[in-house]
Amino acid sequence: MTTPSKAVLEKLTPVLTKRWLSPDAWRLDVYERLDGYAALRKALAVHPDDLIALIKDSGLRGRGGAGFPTGLKWGFIPQNDGKPHYLVVNADEGEPGTCKDLPLMTHDPHSLVEGVIIASYAIRANRAYIYIRGEAVHAARRLRHAVQEAYKAGYLGKNILGTGYDLDLVVHSGAGAYICGEETALLDSLEGFRGQPRLRPPFPATHGLYASPTVVNNVGTIASVPYIVLGGAAWWKTMGTEKSSGPMIYSLSGRIKNPGQYECSMGITLRELIELAGGMQDGHQLRFWTPGGSSTPLLAAEHIDTAMDFESVAAAGSILGTTATQIFSDQDCPVYATYRWLEFYHHESCGKCTPCREGNYWMVRVYRRILSGEGTLEDLDTLLDTAGNILGRSFCGLGDGATSSVTSSLQYFKQDYLDYIEGRTAPKLSAAALAGAH
Amino acid sequence: MTAPKTDVFTDETRERAREIIARYPEGKQRSALLPMLHLVQSVEGYVSPNGVAFCAEQLGLTKAQVGAVATFYTMYKRRPTGDYLVSVCTNTMCNVLGGQAVYDELSQALGVGHDETTEDGKITLEHAECLAACDYGPVLTVNYDFFDGVTPEGALQLAADLKSGKRPMPTRGARLCTLKEMSLQLAGFADEREGAVADGPAGDATLRGLRLAQEHGISPAGFDINTPIPTPSKEAAK
């Protein structure tokens, strides 16, 4: 295996992932030896507004996909309004390709708990919830254990560390619904309803959980907070770019030699990431990839030098998303890949709004027809037309996300579609897949 | 049709239901519904009409309200399940890496399709959407603990082991338990098995970037935990 060049290696910035190397860092005593809860002591000694200012200063942006400035979000919470405030952590990791939050909660759960306490103190919340994906059972075991330990040690509960500040934290397991990663669907689910998105406005900042002011943040966002409190905003900004500050966990999967988690300075390019991951697998050439999960438009080999920060990926026509970088080669078919993603969106559509519920249902059927060798040229127009009627017309981002791979694969790989339609590529699905189709 | 019976739920389960409800603010007990549904599944192996009635009774909801929620979420099973829920990821990445072949062969060997249970009541098979372990693909889970980089042969062996009463150790995650036992954990109760929380070292893919950095002595410069937090609020107060 060739060693990556020094310049590329230096883009590695192990911050949030660092404790994963210590096998017992999920235990409180080990966590405390590794700077654990030092940030909490520092944070509780200053005014909550100073913490909001610090996070604003750091330029931290949400790690759940949208990249919204975290400090600004915290600042939206009305103060002295007499209502209870809530912090809700979105740990419903499920965006296809994304696998950064589960290892974090499994190997370093206290860093999330510590972040929760600091963030709750900053927004004046006395109750916090971690809504964790149901299937993430081992992460939930470790997290529940960590919460128990934190209560016993006086980091949670009444009068935390003698400061008079109270906080209760509940780890709440979901039950298998991708849509609950959408923040308002998550809140409905946490209130004991079907996980269906709410119409906005009003936004969760004023009408969130139980119609009270609520901050919903991703695991990576909240777990970043203790490091910013410890190292300061200026240090945080030594990593990343001007508008996309800090380190980011890039989750590399697919046709590379060493798939895995690579925490790097934001703005690293795919070429550099592939170099870190030992290169492409033998016999595979990069053909298409997702910068941040299946809801972000596919990019092609020509985009290999795009800097993976929020602005640059947007300029290239996609979205940084969750930095779930799925790498496909010349041996993978973009039409089939898109079809499988659509099956996913069709299954996960909550059914609340018509464009997403019906559009995905029909697009799946069109893909089956194309992949069975029964497609027509008109099908391509139907796909674009349907996608166009979902994008921007759905209740939430799930519908928009579903169209990403459809329109981008048609943009970059139309020939692959034509090859199925015109009989140059052998059908990938049997006619049985069409059973029941109209 | 007989009316649902909630007396299948013991005093212990009722006590647990009270514990769950107490986690949420006064008057917001409906928040307890998801963990309550996991709780009834831990007793019966699925969410039966009895389970729906029990949740409704405990939370002051109608059975229709509970049923509407129970049927929305994939993890609540509507028919009796096996001891082991085998979920094979067939979403795009695992799929192209071989997950579809794993699912197809398992399905054929076990003689069951998606969301169906083998006659001996041991295994319920399902194809799953992204399980958030793409760096280990193709993956499958047994009661949601991971078996990484599976092949059709490996999956068939695993199924044979489960059917013969063995409990192979997952690649990552804790030693296996039954789906009912797992559902109790999902209801928010600690895994009481000695050592289970400690099970499961970090996998190689999880640590790859870190090991590379460690090997080459790389860490972000200038990290000083004593960096003071600026206090603009004090300045403003002056």
C-alpha cells in the first residue's frame, strides 16, 4: 500500500474521533482522564450568553446535513419567556451512506452527554432528549450507561456540580423510520405520534417539543461543543475554511481500498480522501459518488478536486450533507444505484404529502421498467417531470432528497439509461420485478 | 374475534410502564408511547392487539390512536417473530457490494421472504434499509447487532448456527440476546447482562483515519484546554 503524501496526511484532524483509540473511553473514569467533563466545569463558570457567543464565534455549523450555523440557532431561543426550553439531539442516523454518529456514541458517549449539558445550560433548558435511531442498539446501550454514570457523578440531575443548574436527560429510542431524522418529524415522534413533518413556520426555536422553544441539533454538532469550549473559537477555526470551520468526519465507503471514518479539516478534496483511503480498489475507476449521502446529487469523476466544504460542494451542484462519501466505480451502474435509493425513499416516505408519496411510488416503477429492458425514451421525460413535481413541492426534505440522484444521474449518465432502453445493456432486473406494475 | 386481553402483562410489566411514563414531563405521557410499544413487544415478540390495548389503557389513548402509531414504524412487528431478527442491508452501497446476493441466498435457504419467520420460530428475515455501517458493507444485523463484511456462505453458516441454538458473537456490538430481550432495552432499560455493555471493540474501518494520523504523529496544533472563554456578557453589564 502506498503511503499518502505528507501534505494530504496533514489534513487529518482527529478531534471528535480521538478518544475512539482508547478502548474504554466509554467509561466515565477513562473519559475523565482524557479531559472529560473539563469543558463542563469551564462552561458552567460563565454566563450562558457567553457560550452562545463562543459557538457563534467558532463558526460551527450543523453536522446533520443542512449546515445551519449552530450559535445562531441557539440564539433564536427566546429568553425569559416563562416557557420550558428543550434540547433535542437528533441521533436518528439513517441517511444512506452515513455512519459517523453511531461510532461516536458507541466509543465516546460521554462527549455527547457533556455537549448536551453545556448546550442545555446555554439555551436554559432543564430537560434534554437524545432521540436515537431504534436500530442503533449498541450505541444506545453505551449511551444509556453513560447517562447513568453521569447522574451518579453529579453531572446530571439536580444542582449540577453545585451550580444550582438542573438538567434531566432521557435517551429515547426510535422505532425504524428514516423520516424521523427530519427535525419536526422527530419532534412529533418524540411526542408519541407518527413521525410526520410539521409545516413551518412556526419553527422549533419557538414552537418545538410540546410547542415550546426547542433546539434540535445533530450528534456531531453537540459533540463538537466541548472541544470549542476547551480549545476556543480561534483554535477551532484553524481547521476548515473561512465559512466551513472545524474538523469533519468523512465517512468513506465503496470501491476504495480502506473504507472508514476519516476526520479531516473541512475542505479536503475527494482526490485527497481517496489517497488517505489507500486509493481505489484494484480494477476499479472512480465513476460517481455522493458527497453527503443519497439525498445529495451525485457527482462524477470530473468533480474529484472539489473541496468538500459547504460552499464548494454547492458550487459544484450538490450538497455537502452528512459527508457520507459513497464511492462507486466503472463497475457500478448509476441507473441501478438510483433505483435502489428510490426504493428506499418510496419505503420511507411518511405518506403525508402527495408529491413525495405518489411521486416516489411511480418513479420506482419507471426504474423497474427501464432496468428490465422495457423502458422507453418517454420514460426519461416522465422521470424528470415527476422529479420536478416533487422537488420544492414536498412537505419536507425527504421528497427533495429523493429527486437528487434521479436528476443528477440523468444529467451525468444519460447514456447509461439509453443503453438499457435501446438494448445495449442486458436487463438488470427480471420481468418478475414488473409484476403488479401498472 | 375475541376482545384483546391486557392481563397477559404482569405486574412487573406494569411497573415498567410506570417507569417509562415517569421519564416524560407531567401531562406529556403520550411521549412514552414509542418505548411502551417496545415494552409490549418485549413481552409478546410483536405488537399484538393485546399490546395495543395495554398501551392505550396505560396512556389514556384510544386503541386506534395507538394502532396508527404502531403500524407506522418498521421495528414494531405485526406478527409473531422468531428469536432472532436477521436484517440484511440491501440499500445501494451494501447492495452493490453483495448484500442483495446475501439476502437472496438466505431467503432461499430459509424458505422465507421479507418479514417472514421460519417454521421452527427461530429466525425472522427482513431486508433492511441503510444500517449506518457502509464502511463495513455488506452488513447484516441479528437483533440489530452487526455482522460485518458478510458473504452468502457466511450468512448461511450464521443462520444454521442460530437455528441449532448457537449464538455466534457479532463482529461489533454485544453478545446476542433474543428479540424480546432486545426490545426491553429499546424500551429504555439497561442491558443487565454482565459485560454486555463492554462487548464490541471498535472495528478497523472506524479507526482507520485515526491510526493513520497516529502512525504519522499528526494532531491538530494549538489545542490548549485552558484557553479562556471570552465573557462579552460581563463587558455589556459594565
